[in-house]
Amino acid sequence: MSQESYSEGDLRNTGMSLKHDREWDYELDRIVDAVHDRDAKKVGLQFPEGLKRRGPAVADDLRELVPDDVTIMLSGQPCYGACDLDTFLMRRTDVFVHFGHSPMKESDKIIYVPLFSNVDVEPIMEESLEELPDPDVDDEVGLVTTAQHMNLFGDMREWLEARGYEVHTRRGDDRLTHEGQVLGCNYASADVDADHILYVGGGKFHPLGLAMEHPEKKVVIADPVNNVVTVADTEKFMKQRYGAVHRAMDAEKWGVIFCTKIGQGRFDQAQEIIDGNDDAYLITMDEVTPDRLRNFDMDAFVNTGCPRITTDDGPQFHKPMLTPGEYEIAVGNKPLEDLSFDTFHGTW
Amino acid sequence: MSQESYSEGDLRNTGMSLKHDREWDYELDRIVDAVHDRDAKKVGLQFPEGLKRRGPAVADDLRELVPDDVTIMLSGQPCYGACDLDTFLMRRTDVFVHFGHSPMKESDKIIYVPLFSNVDVEPIMEESLEELPDPDVDDEVGLVTTAQHMNLFGDMREWLEARGYEVHTRRGDDRLTHEGQVLGCNYASADVDADHILYVGGGKFHPLGLAMEHPEKKVVIADPVNNVVTVADTEKFMKQRYGAVHRAMDAEKWGVIFCTKIGQGRFDQAQEIIDGNDDAYLITMDEVTPDRLRNFDMDAFVNTGCPRITTDDGPQFHKPMLTPGEYEIAVGNKPLEDLSFDTFHGTW
């Protein structure tokens, strides 16, 4: 998702643009140990977009701690999640560090530094009680958060339990590292027996995906980074999805995108669409951006890569961009009622 | 070079946006033979930006000629030259075809289809005589063209010779396939004993690079695609270069870009800059675009990748973007008079 597409109502305010100072723990000791253990000459550092500007300072700190002949390399590839691994840098460095996300899959090649937040979550949880049911009436509540706040997940649970709630949590599937963790493309941890889900974390990107995936649940957002409590409202996005599906119903030529990023490949799904439609063409790319598709003479696109590019950035593309499920509806294989959020499972 | 950066005065009108219809020869027989020889199941096709919209029709034609179980994949990666090889697609397909450019390096893995133009070059060459010296006064003229017109290079030479010129040509270095060929980043084929160089080909992208590399020569552009004769005028671009160098003289923090594309890597150059400047940071990426650099808190950038991104797209970046040679001037290692066009030599 490219920077120029940021706009009002964008879902991707992930709390990285902080309104207050925060000290991250970059866990330099772990990195330095790995440099010594492996006698490393090249160290690669990959930061999410919102933290890229901290990269030089982290590199400076590291340079002080490692031998002079070690070269530090910063990844300039776009990075919005654990699926955005810079495999070039990973393969060409002796130590490769991915900051800000938890492992999508454990690997000896990668040091994951989660960058836990030290923001106090209790004040905003207190405020969020106004949007949750009285525990005397309905005490079932699901609890989810993101990698940044996993360090406080136990505290969050205890805090809710102390106020009379039965807190439902689960680990989700193997795309998720932690119990209660959500990703932008995976909300399996919210498949719990509760009509209310409390999301504690920065931004609306994750809870809006959660609400699209679980339209039957009320998703309460307790955002300790921006210090605000809201309820996820997916109406605008659902309207956009229906609009895109309807516009794509007239399409003849389809571009079927296979994303070549290690964490975003669903080749079988792409192949299946191609095999079933003579007017569908397989297009491979890593970053799926409007300018890369503009030169293809297609009537509509299906994106088997990141569902959030389809859902959130869809209006930026010059032609309708659908998820694989939405494609089935547009070509008449499934009824419109089947429209649902596209989630991503498994690792690589 | 991203599409959104196209603007007035852009150098990249390479004649691909044709004002008249033209039939390309996609050399499907060569591709079909390779599919049969290798019992291929996956075929990858990579087109330059201006020809991407023809991809589906070429895929359709190929599908008719190969077994049903062969999957055709179109590269969606940006492609502006032979250096923009889609190595992902190349490695994951049994037959990989790169259209529109001549080989930067021969490889059994790659079928290069040059897509020769069938435009008649003689009428525009006739017109270009007005900008060339009278052969009775100065009969030395250099002749260059691009991959698209190489099929007519012998004819061009004979045509000039018949009009009394001594035509100087050379092959350049090993980055260039053919005698007389130029690339956007390499004009070694114009290192000839002539004050006038005649460029026969579409667009101004190549001749403007040539004129920047050889400021002492008059570069006459005979463009048979857009049917126009002009003389390359680099003034606007040279002013931009001087402006960027001057603005970068105040920079403290430098981002040094190492381009990870197979045909654009100059690691030693990047490493040398880093080693000599404690305030320089190595940033690795494939596509060098303004949005990818905006999140880095740098005062200026040095691009060791494609020089044309620096020269032509420079003003699109939020901070000064210099070539390695310009960097040496900006930090005071060399005088301003040393400013010259950055050319790219060798293959990979």
C-alpha cells in the first residue's frame, strides 16, 4: 500500500504516527549477540513504514556495538506487516532483523523484534466500558490486540475479569504467533463465543477488518495510542465492496494478480481462476499499486494477495479490484449474499 | 520510474506511445519451440511499460500454440529496460521471455525478443540533413540507435555514406549488444571521432542522455516514430543537476541507495560512500520511488542505481537526489566543474 494513497478515512493509521513520544526497545543486545555468534559482516534492518525514520539512529547505536567491518543495511522496501519480508536483504545479510511485527513463521534467518509499546492501556479500557455490556446482563467479551501490545495481554484479561467479565480468547491459526493477536488479514483469534469484541490497540486498521470479518459482532476499539474509544463502523467499506462487485459484473477481461511476496502468495487460488476463465490473465508482481496495473488493458482485477489492498485501497485503482470471493460473485458463480471479508491463512 | 511521475518535459517518451499503428513481431515460434523442447509448464512474459497492454493478446496467441496444461504468466513489475529483469518470474518459470530490449547479458534462462520496428527511417533521415554539416565541410558523423531500430542500422549507415558522410560507429562496452546501440545509461557507442552524432529512433530519452554524456557534441534526433527532427537540448536538465548539487551541499544525513535489481547494482560504489562518511546510511530497494524514500529522515540521497531516475525524476523526490559523482562534488571531494552524466557499465 503506497504512501501517496493515504487519504481521509484511510484505515491504515496503525498508531505508528504517535501523538506522544514513546521509547521503543530495539533489543540491540540480541542483534549484537547474533553478529558475534555468526561473525557477521552484513546486518540488514527492516522497519515498518512508520518507523523507517528511526532506522538511521538504530544503525548508529548498532555501529557502536559491533566491529568496524560490519556493514549495516536498511531495507527501503515498503513494509506494512510480517508478510512484507525483504527476502533480498534477508538472503544477502548474515543477520537480518525485522522490527515491529511478530513472526508469521519462525526462522533461524530472521530476528524478530516486536517493539512492544509502553503505553498504559488501563485508562482507555476504563473508558471503553461504556460501549461494553453491563457484565450483569452479558458478561461474555472477546479480547484481541496487536503485536505491539501483546506484552500487556495478560493484564488486559485480568483487568476485565476483575470487572466481572468472562474473557474469551484464542490463538487463531498458525499465521498468528500469540493468543489474542490479530493481523490485518486474519481475525481467527476473534472466533469466540461472545457478541462483543474488545480491541485494545492503536488505530482503526485492525478493528475494521475484524468487524468486516465478523459483521455479527460489536467491535469496540480502545485505542491507547490516540486515546479514543470508538465502535468499528464498516458501512463505508461495505458500500465500496458492493459497488466494486457490481461494476465488475460487466467485465470481460480479468487480470488475476498473484502476489510474489513470500507472505502473500496464493497461487492455487490464482491458478483456479485462470483455469476456469479464458478471459482471465495471470499477472505476477510484488507491490500491488494502481500505477502498475494502469498499463494493463483489463476490465477488472482479482487480487489473490493482501486483502487489505483490495478492501482499503480499492477505490484508488482505475478498474474494479476484487477479492477472490467477490470475483465468484461478479461472474455469477455465487450469490451476492455470499460477500464476505477475505482472510488469509497459513504461512509460506 | 513510476508512471505517476510522467510530466511535461519528461524524457521517457521512448516512442512506445505510437501515433500510428505498428505490427510487432513477437517471434512466437521461438517461444513455442522452447516450450516443447523443455516440456515447459510455466511460461513467463515480461513487457516494457508501453507494451504491457499487448500482453493479454500475446498470451492468447501463445495459448493456441502450446499444450493446455501450460500456464502463461505476465510480469506486472515495472519494466523500462533490460536491467529491469523480473528475476522472480525468471526463476519460477520454465520459459521466460523478455520483450522489447536486447540482452544486457546472454543467458539460457531468457529468450529476448527485440520487437524490431518496421517504421521507415529514410524520410526522417532526409529531413535530419538540415541539422547535419555539409559533408564537403565536415563529413564526420557518428550514428547511434536503439534496440528497436537495430534491424535497419546497416541501411542507415549506407544511406549516410551514399550522401558523402564518413560514418563513425562502435559497439560500446559489454553492457551493449549491438554496434551503434545506446541505452538510457550507456553511450559508449558514441565515443567516436565526430562532432555530430545522429540518433535515429523514437523519443528524446536516449538522445538527451547522450547529449549529457557528450556535451561537446551536437546530437541530432531523427525520430521516425513521432516524425520529427530536433537537436538535443540539455539545458533544463543541467540546471536541475546544478540545483540539486547545491541544495545537497548543506546535507548532514545521507541516504545511499543500493538498487537490488539484477542490472542496476553497484555495491562497491555504495559501500565506498558509506565507509567514507559516518552520516551516510545504506538503503536497499528495487524500485527507487519518491514514496519509498519519504519515510526516511534524510537530508539528501545518493542513487547508485539507475542514473536516469536521478537525472530525470530527481525533482519528484522530496530531498535532493544525486548521482555518485555529484555526491563527491556536494561533499567537497571534487570541484563543481567535474559534474558529468552518470553512466552505467558492465552487466551483472
